[in-house]
Amino acid sequence: MAKDNIIVGLDVGTSKVRAIVASIKGKEELKPKIIGVGESNSLGMRKGVVVDIEEMTKSIKRAIDQAERSSGLNIEKTYVSVGGNHIKAKTSKGIVAVSRADEEVSEDDVLRAINNASAVSLDPNREVIHVIPREFNIDGQEGIQDPRGMTGVRLEVDTLIVDGLTPYIKNLRKCLANSRVEIEGLVLNVLAASNAVLTRKQKELGVLVLDFGGGTVGMTVYEERKLIHIHVLPIGSSHITNDLAIGLRTSVEAAEKVKLAYGSCLTDEVGKKETIDLCKIDEKEEGMVNRREISRIVEARIDEIFSLVNKELKKINRERLLPAGAILIGGGSKIPGIIDLAKEKLKLPVQLGYPQGVDGLVDKVDDPALATAVGLIFWALEMQEGKEEGRIFNIAKSSSGSGFLRTIKKIFRTFLP
């Protein structure tokens, strides 16, 4: 009997650290089986980047320990999410001449084109996280997904390069090393999450994913099954908590409880005379606050976020032009009224995104906040077993040039039909 393939996804966020353990019995088992879940409060991270290595290490250990107890397994390696508004994405093209005398495009030609596109100029303190080929072009013929075997003289590839600040990434790696957990792959959080909540049809029609994290809001836009845009907004649900703490003159801890229990994005639907006794929320607090004032603070910040989202969509000429609408994920997406406000501001169909396609402890992961952790499992499966999703090649760049080529070759061979 073949040994189960165990995959661990670790979502290291600003507010929470979440670990998911999944088991795959073999190719006959189509869905990953969730066998362990761990979660801890995230201490030592701000706006998606590590600011206290010791505290962050402890937070990671707590989530890992809980996942180990839940699954009954010892976790030694994991796929890890990376985020923060230091993440940038830009397009890059690679062009090569077809090498064979009969002008048939070979796998080596494709690899050379991708490697050519990855040779971008970056600041010394930045490094590439992903190189994502989106489509190929042979002698002017665009929109080709798999050019191998086709005939032509000139091969061009259009890629999306995702990079981040090296010091921030090194700090995250150090936290994992201190936790004695090996990193199998670093994956942009919203990119992983999109794997868990989107269908092929949504990617085909055109869809926006918004990941409401504690410190940032991540965006991905897909169209014609291609990833066409990635952006990270430097604002998140923790900013709402801070606004409430200032507006209500309470501690941040009390403000967080108020946000979760009484926050709403629809001020007009809250009674004008409805009040809340703060001492019932936190015994250290006192006084009465108007719930409508709470909603006004929450709505103002969420409204700002959607305004920034619209600006990004306008830059790529997709404002109000995504038929599959917007999918909201992350802990901040559960604020009451956010769906209605999103529909009003974005002028798109909007719904919450829940992880799909898993078995086992389904009830434990049926939560928009766990989309990234579950998405890391799917990402790992694509890397390990060659499962293709949306005809997008997902390539994580290694530290050395020769290692990068080996990575491309392995993944390219695995992902294409």
C-alpha cells in the first residue's frame, strides 16, 4: 500500500497564523483530505511583514503544534504564504529564436523563453517570488497556451513577475527556521487563496479576488483563464480596529471585540438610538456607545478600500467589467453588510469565497478566512502532481540560476497536457 502524501499549508498573516494538514492517498483520490487544522493569534507581524522574530516564531509554533495534535503527525516541512504591501508585480516578455532546423517549438525553446523573461532588473534588496507565464506568441500568433510542437521562427512569452523585499522575506524564513520547519515553497497569499475559491468558469469570464487580511488587502484579477493583475493594498481590517479604538476611546482589544460583535458596513440599517454597554464587552472598559457611530467608522474604512480597488481596476481597464464579479475572502470579509456595500461601490456581482474541493474536516475549513491556507494545499498539489488549473504555469523562482532552470523544467513538464 502506497504511503499517503502529506501536505501542510501555513498561512502566516497579520492577525492569525493558520496551519492546514492534508493527506492524499494517491492519484485515485481526487480531493485532498483535511486531517489537521491549527490556528494561533499572530504576534510579531505588522502589515504582512515580520517586525518581531521571536514573537512571530512563537505564533508559528503554536499553530504548528495545534495542527500536529489535530492530525497526529509530526510537521517538518510546509508551504508558506507570503504577503505585505512590499509585494509588487510587473509584466515581462521573453523572446527567443526557435532552435530546431524544422522550426518546431521544443520544450527547451519554451524554457529559454521563460528564463529570458525572468531576467528582469530589480533593486538589490528585492527578489523574485514567482514567474508566471501567461501566454505564448509564435510569429505574431497570440493567445497560445502550449506552444510545444507548433511551427514557427520566433517564440515569445508574456509573464507576470512577482517580487518582494529580500529583508522581509529573509525574516519570514528565519521565523520558520527557528520553528524547525522547512519551507517547501513560498507562495503569495492571495495567489494561493485564488486556487481554493475560484472555478475555471469564473477565471474564464473574468473575476476579481479580494483577500481582506489584517494588515493588507490582496487583489488578483483573472480573465480568459489568465492571471492578468496582482496588487496589494496597504490597508486591512486591523485599520478598522484602530479607527474604532480612537473613535470610541477604548483599547485595541476592546475595539476588536466591538468590531466583530457589532460592526456593520450599512450605517443606515442600524437604529439611531441603539447603544452598547462597553463593560459587557470588556470589564476594563466603561460607558455607553452608539452602535450607529460604530457602523459609520467601519463603513468609512471599507468604503475607502473599495475606492482603492476601483482605482486599480481602472488602471487595467476592468472597472465594472468582470462578469464573474468579485469574490471576497479573508477574516475581514465577514464583517456584516460588506457584500451589499461591495456591490454598491464596485458595481459588480459579489459573494464570499469558501474553500472548495476538499474532504475530511470540511467543517473546520469552511471559512473565507481559511482560503489561503487551503489554497496552499492546492498549490502544492499542482507542483507535485502536475494538476493544471486555468492553464497558468505557476513557477516559484529558486535562489540560483541553474536551480531556476531545473524548477522551470520540472514544472513545465508536469503542468502541460
